[in-house]
Amino acid sequence: MNTSMKALQITGYGTMQDNLCIRNIQLPEITDDEVLIEIYAASLNPHDYKTIQGKFRKMEKLTFPAQIGGDASGVIIKKGKNVKGFKTGDEVFGIVHGSVAEYGKTIEAHIVKKPANITHFEASGFPIVGMTTIQAFEYAKIKPGDKVFIHAGSGGIGSFAIQYAKNKGAFVYTTTSTNNVDLVRRLGADVVINYKKENYMNVAKDIDIVYDTLGEQYTFDAFKIIKNGGSVVSILPSEINKEVATELGLPSFVKFIFSLRSGKIERLRRIKNVFYKFLFLKVNRTENLLEISQLAEQHKIKAVIDKVFDFEESIAAFQYLSTGRAKGKVIIKIK
């Protein structure tokens, strides 16, 4: 086996054109608890391009050059002696840090076997959006009959969330643009709101669960459509409070300062006795990946793929994702 590989690396903060490049680097060495995966496909998430732009530099310190990507599907080519649930040759998908590369290493808890009825492209689109959505609805305690509101239903996370909520028996509201109305209806959305023609807050009323995937003002507006005693789960922080500071690992004195403040979200939460949670993804949840795998194998959830780019086109893939116009997932074909 070669001792080097090609990997996409971030060289600094700024534009994708100037701060991304494919380089030859050393093949990763695995520990006794890790596996080495030959990566066939990697999918991109908004967090990836926002990292390049420096949006998270205060929360996530990078040492350049740094690899990028987190979703992957591929084949195990080497495993540590403590790995019991997999063997070399197994097709797997899951979380691999720096996944836009020919090879990547990860621990056993971060992967599951890929169902035979889905491709590596499809499998690579599931891990982060799927695990995030499952954990969000676990916090919200979703149950059959709940009225669930999901922003941006045609996007990578929205397209998964609609299908997952429907599988839980929910009644789903979502927003999208004119071009994607038919897509989100096919995914199962019950009420499709074309945000270019109408204000979703005039349509969605007394919602049980708001899955806030956009943050900023959308978080505060969630409390206008939620019912008394409902649940709002956000995956982007709209304000820093004690909970967010804790999840981001900020220093104790920072957490103490925010514990003394009553933020806007806390004031809104109290008015309707709403459960609010800022979700920081827990990646060591093998049970989430197993649930995704079973749903895909049973044809209950399907991957929505917008475009597949060749490895050499990685920069173009990131630029395309950053336009915000992707329908579903953007995939990079590694092999």
C-alpha cells in the first residue's frame, strides 16, 4: 500500500478558491481502536464551507493546513486489534474527520455497515444530517400526531428531517421556494409553504415542535408559531447563553457571566412555557447511525442528492453548496 494519499486541505480562512487545495499527505496511522477506510464518497455540509470562511474560528481552533469534511462512505482496509464489530472489506458509512480524502481513520463507534440496497453516494449523505435530526427530535420528544415545522425542506438537512418526522407519525409543515414545492411534497410534507409567495408565520400556527435549522431571527420567530408547552430545537446558536457556552466548551468565567443574564430566548421561552434546546451534535451515537441504516434498508428514508462532483472538482463543490441552492446533498466522488 502507498504511504501517501491525496486530501483536500484548508490552508487558511477566507474564500474557498484561495484557501482550499488538494495535496499529497501521509497516510493516517491507526491505533488499536481505529479502522482505516478507503473513502468512496464524501458529502458536504454548510458547517464545512462556513469553517473555511472563518465563521467558527472563535469556537473551533484550526491548525493549518487542516483537512475538511465529516461524512463518508467506503470500505475498511485495515483495522486495529480492539475493533470487534467489523472486518476488512466491510462497506461502511459514518463520521470520518477529514473525509474529503482518499483514506480516513475513525473509531468503531462512528460507523455502521452500509445497507446493500444503497450506493456509497447515498450513504455518505446520511450521517451528520441524520444524526443531528434524530437527536433534535429525541430532545423534542416527537410522537405521532405532532405538528412539526421544518425550515428549508429541500435542503440537505430538511429533506432528511421531513422523511424522519413522517416516519414518526408527525404532521409536517415546511418552507421552500417555488422550484422545490413538488420535491418536498414527494418527501411527505403535509403543508408546503412557498416562502416567496407567503409568510410562513401566517400559515403555521400552534406548532408542537419547531426544528430550527437556520438560526438568527428564525430562532426568535419560532416562539411566535410554537404552541404553549411546545418544543423548539435549534442547530445554530442565535445568542450565546450559559447552555451554548457550555456546549461550545467556553471557559468557566464566560459561562458564569452568561448565567447571570436573562437572554431573549429565555424570556420568550417563559411566555409559553416552551422547551428550548440548542443542539450540539453528539457523534458517538452508534444507535443513531444504526437507525438511519435500518430506515434506508427498509426504503423508509431515501437520500436526496443534488450533484456529484469528482474529487478534482472539490472546490467547485464547496462553492456550489455555499450558494444555498442545493436540493438535498452535494457529494464528492473520491473513488
